[in-house]
Amino acid sequence: MKPAAFDYFRPASLSEALALLAKHKDGCKILAGGQSLVPAMNFRLARPDVLIDINDLAELDYIRADDNGLQIGALTRHAAFHRRVVDGPLGALLSSVAGHIAHYPIRQRGTFAGSLAHADPASEWCLVATTLDAAIVAKSTRGDRIIAVGDFFNGTFATDLEPDELLAEVRLPAIAQGWRTGFYEFSRRAGDFALGMALAALRIEGGVVSEARLGIGGVSDRAIRLQKLEGALVGHLASPELIETIAREAWASVSPIGDIHASPEYRRDLIATAVKRALTEAAA
């Protein structure tokens, strides 16, 4: 339960951190919250030669809001979202989701951006980013790169980040006042990783769905946006019957993973329930 030997750096500036990344590349890991990285190192599942601790980089600790949405810096902790960081549906959604992430002490250290960089399929923030069509800002000594979330996740613990890049910012698009959101996840114990979860966002006008976002997580090697089912929602009354139909189609559309925690069949049924509950909350 002790990590392999590594060199430790605590840069005083972003430029210094990027220079260290450029120098060490593949043998390097970034430490922000460390709530996933440090346990992996203790079990020697991760064996970086170099650890770059970015906790002194106050310039990366921010949440900024404008008409386009939210910009979330690399050092923004999960706990920042216990309160509503922006008015309207987006702030309410993020606050609701934050309470499902691990345990309170972990939320004080773990970071939003770190969750995306770690790319755990059961991460709530990965599901939020995928469903809401986020953009990721990667920085290196070569310059900045903006990555669409659909191109960012390459599978379990795998992303499109280059070895010399730092995930510096996550951009979430604004959700207008006319939207409603719903989120549901199931885990065996509070704080455990979700066995399945769903997020829904609906814009409803006169009882009819005019726009929709729907995503699921915890059942594949990455979060999945169900764009075909989003299209099936649009133009219809947000009725219990429609929600039941969409939940059945979600059940039929997924090919879940199986592991020691749940069989594929169990997760398929769970996703149908999660989609139904998230949509019901969003349509209420």
C-alpha cells in the first residue's frame, strides 16, 4: 500500500507546470485533488516517474459565468457545487449532481476537471459533460487546444489528452430558463460508484418537448449521449406514456458491461429505471 518511487514537483506558475509536462511527458502525472490518483499509486496501478502538483496555481481555481455558460478551472473542487454557482437550471443541476459524488471529505479535494481527465465511466461529471456537450481546454507549451467532449473520451481511463497537455478548463454551455433537468443514479451504498445513472434536460413549451438532452453513465466504457432518443422526445407531449416508451427504448439500445458488481442484464434494467426517473423529474 505504498507508491513506487517518483520525483515530485510543485510549480509556482502555469508556464512552469507546462514546461515540466513538456519535459517528462509519458512518465508524468498531474496532481490536483488526487482522490483517484493517490489510491491508484498506493496499489501501484499507476506508477508515474514524475508527479506535478498544481495546487499552488491559483489562476486555475475559478468558476466564471457568461452568456455562453460556465468556465470551470482545473482546481475547482467538487464542493464548490454544493451551492448553486449560477442561476437557473444549470446551477440547480450541478448542485444536485454534486451531492452524489463520493463522500463529503472527497468532495473537498477532488476536482471537476480531474474527474474528466481520469475518465472513469461511473463519474457523474463525465456524464454531465457528455450530455450537455461540454468543451475541454487543453494547454501545453505548444499552445491551447479545444476538444469537443464527443472527441475527448476514448474509453475507460483514456482520453484524447496528449502527454504534454494539461486539462486546464471545462466549458459547459448555458441552459436557458425554459429548460428543466433531472438526474438519477443508483449505487449500493451512499458514496459508492454508480452502477447506472441517467441525466435528462428538456425544454418544454405548451407541454410539448421542443429540445432534449439525454445521457447515461456507468454501463459502458464511457458516458453515452442518447441522441436518437433525444430526437424521439422532440415534438411530443412530455407524458408518462412517452417517458415509459423512451425508457424501454433505452433498455433496448444499450449493451452494458458486466462485472463483480452487476451483470449486464441487471444494468440494462437499471438504465431503463434511471432514464424513466430522470425524465420524470425533468418533465415535472
